[in-house]
Amino acid sequence: MPLFGKSHKSAPDIVKNLRDALLLIERGDKKSDKAVEEVYRYLQAVKLIIYGGENQEPHTEQVWFVC
């Protein structure tokens, strides 16, 4: 997690990391608690890409990577 501001990962990276975190949860590894937090963060990032934020428009060119 970055110290200052938000990290800027690409949509394919977010989807790959989300998939990896979900696989960790499914396997029931020791790291599943941390993976749950990561899934939450990645889903928030997907939501931001699709819907935008308070002061940010949706990233329409990246939506097809997420969906």
C-alpha cells in the first residue's frame, strides 16, 4: 500500500490480483484473512473504474478489462 496517495494499477493488474486473492481464500491458506482485505481493496478499485468517484469520471476505456 502506498504511503502517499493511491496507487495507479492498470485494470488487468487489478483483475489478476483480485483473482489471486480469491484463490487464496478458497484454499483456506493462513493468509486468507489478509486476502479478504485485499479482495475488498480490489473490488473498491473495480468499482472506481466502472462508476468513477466523487471527483473522478469512470474510466470507460478500461471497463472492458474489468468486465
